[in-house]
Amino acid sequence: MVLVEDEADLTEMVDAYLSREGFRVLTAGDARSGTAVLREHGADLLVLDLGLPDCNGLDFLRGVRAGKHLPVIILTGWSSERDRVVGLELGADDYMIKPFSLAELAARIRAVLRRSTPAVADPVLRHGPLCVDTASREVTVDGAPMHLTPLEYELLAFLAAAPRQVFSAGQLLPAMRGFEPGRGDVTSVIEHVYRLRRKLIAAGARRPRIVTVRGAGYRLDP
Ligand code: CA
């Protein structure tokens, strides 16, 4: 995490405490070096003092927010309620009012990191009797393995990841190209979808089924 704060004593205290708590802390005393540290090292979280010597912290936050997602906790004084509100509106995840307890800051950091870390996606896509294990690349219908070609598997995994969403053959092409770069065209997508649909029916899966949406493409109906 990166701490941008111009008060040297506070920086030192926060750094020492959070490092002891197991965080890797990089510090910067103003907006300019904060930007440089973020650009150079990246961060999983930013703790930002809104009262910086070279720049309004809110402008700094605006700049950070314009880039990729980065969880932010802002530090403000009691008197800066307006800044806190604007900070939260700008997308800060939480705020601490100075003076604050270091233990509380650590707890807030952990909470924000927990919220911002996406839950690990289940590698198994399940739709009725159909199970697509995207980790092992095994497909079963009612527990019985389905034998798919690699391309059929790619198409099924793609469709099963977004049920009820219609994809044109052109949109499905990357799923196949992902497997065999540079190969395949729209006609072969249509052929593979057709074969995949037949295999699903032959495996006894009444549901889910691959539905053709006239003029639009295909979708997997669970
Ligand atoms: Ca300050």
C-alpha cells in the first residue's frame, strides 16, 4: 500500500505500525512523489491525506480515480467535513479523521482490501445437469462425461459462463481463436455450435440448450 502524507511524524508512525502488522508500506510526502511511487510500484491500496503541500488531495484523488481501480482511504481533519464528503463522492472507500487510532486504520485497511478483492470465481459452471469444470476442462451431463473436441469445449465454456446472453458468431470466434490463434471463421463457428448442440441433446441434456436467436446469434438457455 502507498501512504501519501506530508506530516513526517505521522508518516513514520503509520509506516512502523502497518509494517509490523504485515503490510508493505511505501510512503510519499507530497502529491508529486505520490504519483511517482504509484506509477513506479503500483499499489493495492492508497491512504491519502487530503491536505497536501503541493496539491489539493481531492485533485490528487480525482487523478487516481481516473486511472485504474485503486481502493483509497482518505485522511482528513475534523474541520474538513466537506472534503470528506467530496472524497467519498470521488470514490474514496473510507475515511479516517485525524487524530486516529493506528489499530483502527489497520482494521479499516483490511476491510477495504477484503471488499475490493473479488471473490475467487468458482471454476465449475453448473446449469441443470450440465457441469463445465473450467479448471480440469471436464464436462459432464448428470455426472456422465461428455466428449467434446477442444473447440467445442471452448464454445461451451464461453456460452456457459454467460447464460442467456446472445453472442453472434463473430463474437464467439475469439473463443475459438483463443484456442487456435488465426484459425477459424464465422462459418466454422456455426458448424461447431451445431455439433455442440447435437452432442448436448445426445447426452440427454434437455436443459441447458443452445438456442439460435434469428439474426442475432446464439445463447445458452439454462
Ligand atoms: Ca497534511
